[in-house]
Amino acid sequence: MIFILVVMITIAAFFVWLNAAKKIRQNEAKFRQVRSVSLLIMSIFIILMLIQFFTQVPAGHVGVVDFFGIVSKNSLPSGINLVNPLARVIKFSIQTKEHKETMQVLSREGLTIGLEISALYRLDPDSAARVYKTVAGGDYETIILIPQFRSISRAVTASFQASALYSTERDRLGMAIQEELARTIAPRGVIIETTPLRNVALPVQLTEAIEQKQKADQESQRMEFILTKEKQEADRKRIEAKGIADFQTIVAAGISEQLLRWKGIEATEKLASSPNTKVIIVGAGKDGLPIILDTK
């Protein structure tokens, strides 16, 4: 429409300029001025008409060309493109976007879980023309993405136990939602990059029960550690006692009557040679050892 309007104004300015050129001799000053103004207008609208042959697609976007209902299969890349001035160019963003959802979903046991989840997505550049033709107004987020995202999140969460989502299964839940959502809407031209879980809010009673169970498990592990340590200490003492007993047995087997008598004689000799020894009392019997007394 703009191109047609520009062409019409340019043609009108051309005829005004041509008519002024014919009448310039009758009133030279007046028609010379009219001719100059019409020439200026005609030049401006010629430039505007030429501009209509070009369109600029912003970075991170593609352009879909619609020529009176005939949609080109090839999308225009970002930058300046040469187009039919009578065609309409609809620009679609192919940048990554985020959609956030906060919803109440049911677990496998039927418990209500508060789920905060996001979807990072973008439009497939090669599918922009198809999305424009098949989705009303090209609003694929509202018509395709959001309803499927909510439905799949609820369906996938219903296959998980609430207690498992408290710790280990969160990442697997996010991956399951991502895979199912991508499988569902990828044929419609929407690419799902990831679906990160921002928060999983379990019922208070379940959370308290899980925490108590974890505390009990930790206490059980602590007691098991203590018992293992005490058992190891008992084993150590048992081994030490056996070693002492074995030593005493070996020593006792090596002590004889002759050895003891010989050691007594050696001790008597050392006592006798001591300068402090003054009185030696010999013990009674054949095995009696001497007793040395200091008179000082």
C-alpha cells in the first residue's frame, strides 16, 4: 500500500511538473516556482519508491515474505534484503527466549507439589514461513508452546514419587520434561534448548518425614561407625595381649635352675666388689642368695 501511494504521488508530481513546463511562457515566474516544487516532490517520492525495494531484517530475526497471500518458502536472513515492493515482510525473532511457569502438579502418590520451571526455546529459522502460515498470527508461544509445556510438565511429574523429587530425581525430571516437550513441538518449528527446574516445593508433612528419616539414617551410620571402631580396638587389644602372652611363654621356657644360680653368683660378685658393701649375710640353704648390708 505504501509503495502504491508513493507511485501515485510521484506520477501526480510528474504531471504537475509537465503541465508547469507547458505554461511557463504565459507566467514564467509563477510556473517556474510550481515546476521547481513539483520536481522536488517528485524526486523525494522517487527516492522513497526505490527504498521500498529494500527491507532491513534486524539481527537475531528472519523475515517471511507474503505477496498477497503467497508466502515464500525461503526466509530472509538478517541484514538488508532486496524484495518485491508490493510484498509484506513479517519479521520473526530466532533468539533464545525464556518462559516461566509456577504450577501445582500431582505426584505418583497423588500428593500436590509446587513446581517452578522454565523453558528456554527459540524458533527454527527454516520453519518461520510454516509457522506464519499454520499458526494464527504467528503467535506460536501462546498457541503451541505454553499449553504443551503445562500439559507435559503435569503428565511427566505424575510419573515420579514425591519423595524422590526431594533430592536425587530433580535433574531426571527436568530432562524428562525437556525430551517430551521437544518431541512434541519440534515438528511445529520450535526448538527446546532446556527446561531447568527452579524449585520443587513438597508438602510440609512429607518434607518433615524425609528430614527425620535422613537424620535417622545419619544416626544409624554414626553408630555403625562407632561399633566398627570399637570392634577394631578390641581386635587390637586382643592381638596385643596374645603377643604379651607369647612373649612370656617364650621367656619362661628359656629360664632354668642353672641360669638362675649363675645370675645369683654374678650379682654376689658385683655386690662384693662394691665400695659401699660392709656386711654380707649369706642366705640359708643351698639356693639362698647373699644379703649385703651397709653399716653406714
